[in-house]
Amino acid sequence: MQTREVDATAVQSLLAAAVAAPSIHNTQPWRFGLDPVTLTMEVRADGRRTLPVTDPDQRAQHLSVGAAVFNLRVAAAHLGWEPLVRLVPAADDPDLLATVQLTRPGEDGPDPLGHLYEVIERRHTSRMPFTGRPVPEPVVTEMIGAARAEGAHLEVPDILGTRRLLHLTHAGELRNASHPGRTAEARTWLTAPGRDTPYGIPVAALGALDASGRIPMRDFTGRLPVPQLPALRFERHAQVALLWTVRDRREDWLRAGEALQHVLLTATAHGVRTSMLHQAMEWTDLRAATVGSSRRCPQLLIRFGYGHEGGRTPRASAPTVSRAGAGPAPSGAPTAYSA
């Protein structure tokens, strides 16, 4: 599909794809703007939807925004543009995390990422048990290549390495559960049935906890008297992958977010379910222990396999996001959108 101008329909498609990205606790911590003169989408951090206790350095927020940037790239390519991305483009504007300029394709034709566009809507986190059927090596190799294409690395450990990473994740989950500030913060993003909000995680989407205790799924409810699934027996041998970068700067976090979404969409295209295990990354010592090397900076642990698709989390809809107007701003200044 070739789009010659950034009209309201195109903006709606771009933003609908962007906000479908995963974000920690479904905070959707981003804002978007469009410069109609340069055809540049601005992606900003939204300070209203942060996790100051759990994510004081805003590393997880940057991962989330990076995933949204990747979806923007995919949607732009699908619509016939060549997306040119700059990460952390202005030192004097710390909230501006990325710009995505929409340019015409070069001689090589449209960006090949466009083929992932139809996968965006299908991808969502599954917090349910997987079957334990191994994901074929060619699919895993493609997932590793997807991370590498974005300047990050995806490491799939052996059985002993997997157990060690799950043990560290379990330690992080126990610490979070015993930390009043983190528990209270997580619960603010838990949405009760009937609550009309596109943010946070509905109780119905939480999934189950592992009855065997082998796989430490995040427990948002604790002792709250809310309806939830009974504990289920998860797969005996989990498949996990550690996403890491060589450096640990803001742009590396954004790049890791792009890599994360590229991996997740690649997995989804092959019918593979995914969920994120972030608990160990929320504690400095546990995060360092996941790699045991100063040359690698761990960003996220991904669990993947085959099974139930799990419950969906809501998103701010594209019409809501773009209601400020999708046409060119008369002044030529960026038109702002808020998710």
C-alpha cells in the first residue's frame, strides 16, 4: 500500500500500531506528535504514567517506548514509507525519546518490515501455561536474528541456565511481594471489572500462577479479595530467552525495546506465544546476576512456547489518541497526540 500524504487515516493507522506495543504494567508511557512539514513523528515519554518505585531509572519505560517505535516503523513500511529513526535526538529535550521521519522508499523498494504489520494486532502477552512442546530451532534462530537486526542480543540458555534465570526471577518476585511500595504501585495498575480505562491490567487478563512454583509469574493481586484463576501446572521445561545489550544507555534501552518487539512479532508470526519476566531486572544485584559479566547488560527475560493465547490487555484506541486532529497544523508546529 502506497500512501502519498499523512492524512487522518494514515495517522490513525500509525498510532493504532504504536499503542499496540507491550509496556510494563500496560502503562503505555508514551505521547506522540506529528510535524506536518517534515513528516516526522515525535515519540515522547509521558511522565504521568511512570513507575517511580519499580522503575526509578525509567529503563523499563524506555523499553516500552522502544517497542512502540518499532511498531511505528512496521506500520510506516506497510503504508509505503521508508521510516528513518533517530533515538534520543535532542540532549536539551529529555522527554523526546525518538523521531520517526516518513520518507519515500529508495531504489531498494519498501522496508521489508512491512510484512509484520498484520501480526501487530495478533501479538499479546500470554500469562497462561504453555504445552512444553519445544519451539523448532529455525524459529528460535529467526528470533535471535530479529534481536540482532536491532542492535541487541537474544541468548537462549540450556536447561541449567534456564533454571538459574527462573530462580533469579523468583527471587525478584519474592522481593517485590514483600516490598510495600512496589506492591502498592503494582496494584494501582490493576483494573477491576467494570472499570472503564484503557490503561493497566484487567483482573481477567492476569492469567494463573504456577502451582508447582517453577515459573514465577508476576502476582499483582497478592492477598486482595479479587476473582482470579486458580493456580495451574505450567510447563515442566520452560523455554526462555535473555535480551541484552552491550551498553546500558538510554538509547540502548530504546534499542532493546525495538529488538524486543521485533522478537515478539517474529514469534507471533510463527504461532509462538510469549510473556515477559521482568522481576529480576527490577533489582540491581539480581539483574547483574542474570549475566555475570560486565560486558553484557541484561534488559528482559522472555518466556516463549505454544499454548493458550491468554487474556488481552486494553489499549488507548487510535481515535482517542488522534482526536486532537490529524491534519496539518496551520502554524507548521507539531500536532500533539496523547495515548
